[in-house]
Amino acid sequence: MRLIDTHCHLYDEKAFPDSRSSVAEAAAAGVDRLVVVGIDSETSKQAIALADGFPGVYAVVGWHPTSAGEYSRAALGEIEKMLAHPKVVAVGEIGLDFYWDKSTPEQQYVCLEDQLDLASRCDKPVVFHCRDANDELITFLERRPPHPYLFHCFSGDAGHAERAVKLDCYFGVDGPITYPKNDELRSIFAFLPADRIVVETDSPYMAPVPNRGKRNRPAWVTYVNESLARARRISVDECAELTTANAERFFRLS
């Protein structure tokens, strides 16, 4: 079984003081590739450094909506330069977040639109962060030309999922699918198109059952895969093959 953790923050030194051991632990569990996702210029550079250090690690670069208050057009220029790196596979994580009061909606929309335009110019797929803003983000995307999009840690309802499917989006699933009371999320991922689902950890956040409450790690994406397989009533191996193929297609991995 081979898996790809499509979203982790391995540059978090407090959670991952020894990135080499975390990568090795993941590989031992069958997770042979990791996608490390930045949230601003500095963490995006750190993601690239990790990608340079390990053959199975890739980077996603961009400005998170909660960092939009510090975003500038100069920062966009930095991201554009990073996109030329051969192991940078997408723009992200970008989007809208109306849960945290760290940047205004106006700042977030400027940051989002600039980066979407950049992704289009550079022909890079986009990884979204979206919290308490599914209606707003999907409506925004419905007005734009088609583009490869991935909703990281999808948290919308069935109606949001149906609208995103019409946009041909991909959907990332992580620890919450393992939580006992999350039947609604499992039902959504049971009906989503099979070729549009990828697994992730968002580590060090949202550890899956049976490790809920601990610092999450890339190796634990195996638990996400198991829960997704049960929700879709397929084997664990079949689910791993499916989500790995989807991740390879979206991120254009060889």
C-alpha cells in the first residue's frame, strides 16, 4: 500500500523537531510522499527547503487567508519566483477564513484574487483553505474560469459539495472523518466522485482516532484512508490506490 499525505506542515519545528525521522516514520507506514504546505512567504520557503531535502517531499506555496493582513504585491512576486522551483506543485493554501478575526474580508479577497490570477498565469493547481466561508468562496469561484482546485480539509455541507463538484474540484479529507459523531462528513465523502478525493493529515493538527488530541503526524494518514474506505465500502488497498492516483493527477506527480 502506497499513500500520499497531500497536506502537512512539516516545517513546524515544535511539532516536528526531527523532520528526517517524521519522513522515515511515514515511509515505514506506506506514506512515501508528503506535500508540505506554506501559509506565507517564510513558511513557503521552509516548505521548499524540505522538498529539496527529501526525494518524496513536495511544496505548496502561498498566503493563507489569516495571513492576508501582512500580504502585499511584493509578497506575490516572491511566491511567483518560488513557483519556478521544480518541486513546487501548487499555489496554497489560499482562500477565505471568516472564523478567525486575523484579517478583514477585504484583505482576504485581494490576497485570494491575486493568487488565483497568479496560479492561472503559471498554470499551477490551487489548494484552498476555507473555514466558515464555503458559500462565499464557491460563489467567487463560480464567477471565474475553470481551474484545478482542491478544497483542503473539506468542511462544507452536501450542498456545498454538489456545487464544488460542478466546478470539477478535488476534496481533501483528514482526521475529522474518523471522529465518531461525524456521520455527515462520512456520508458526503461516500457520494463524492471517486476520482476527486485525496487523503491528508494537516499535521500537526486534527489527529485522527485513535490518536485524537495528540500532535498529528504524516504517518497517521493511514487512519484517514481506513475511515474513507469504510465510508465508501471499498477495501483499504483499493482506497489507497484510488487516492494516490488522484493526488498524482492533481499535483502532476510522476
